[in-house]
Amino acid sequence: MPDRRTYAAVIAACALLAGCSSTAQVGDTSPQDALTRILEPGERPAVPDLGGTSLDGRKIQLSDYRGKVVVLNVWAHWCGPCRLEAPELEKIQKEWSPRGLQVLGIANDSSRAEALTFQRDHHLGYPSLHDPAGRQVLRLPRGLVSTQTLPLTVVIDREGRAAAVRIGMTSESRMAKVLEPLLPAAAASGGPGR
């Protein structure tokens, strides 16, 4: 029968393993948000040049947007939180694009038609890659995100490096905390961050 030391060792090992898999913040400016991880410039891994065909049939590469901050959002039409955040992502695209931002979706739907219907129903003006097998998401730097969760958002800086990760639904106000330091200041007449 195990003694107290064995139990203590098992508990310590479990605590250590739990700490290795936690969503602890790395340089996070919003520690109350345990689902958002902000990476300092020296910690940012390069994001590979994801690409393929958009839902409407155009060829798209992540490198098409080099020099811009990219909000890369992975979604599916059947995902409830994806439906709720779609208007927020469209708002981000409209309000922040004058400052050098581009939203790019990755539709994880097996049906291009259903994903395209979702895009049209939500009046999304930004493109989405069709990635039914999840191949593009699996190309993201190892350990950056859990590919088992939808939606998920990766903010990519102007140099093509992952600057932040959000697991679960996001919003314009939540993203503003991440985007403000990555983009030039808004014009004095208005715009996001005023």
C-alpha cells in the first residue's frame, strides 16, 4: 500500500504537469483574461505562409498581407461562438483596416457551400480560406494554440510573427488591447483607440 510520500510525489508531479499545460500569460497586458496570451517581441514565433483558396475561389496567401497586422480567425459555420463573434470580426475589419489591419478567416467546414452561406449571412467583408482538413491550422507554430478549439484567433504582427493568441470567442474591445500597441496611432479625428 502506498505511503504518504508516494501520494505527495504523485500530487507534486500532477501539479507540475498542470503548470506545463496552463494558459499562463507571457507578457500579457490583460492578466484577467486567461484565454488570451500576448507574446513579447522576442518571444514571437514566425507564422508560416498559410494559403490556399478562399471560399469564393480566389487564391490567398498570408504573405499577401505582409506589412499589415493580421487577425487570423479559425471558425466553422456550426460553431455557436463563431456565429456570435462574426459581427465583431467584421467590425474589427471595418474600423481598424485604415490603420493597417487585415482580418483573414480560416473556415474549418467540410462544406464550402455552408461556409460561404455563413460568410454571406454575416456580411463578412474579409476573406476566409477553405481548410476542411485543418491542414493550414496544423502548420501554425507548435505549442502556439490548441487546434481542438473553435473559434481561435492568432494576431500576426507586421513582420509575420505571432503576437497574440485567443482561444474561444473574441470581441472588438478584447482585441483592441492587443492591436493598439501593434498599429500606428489613430488619427486625431477619430478611429479605434480614440
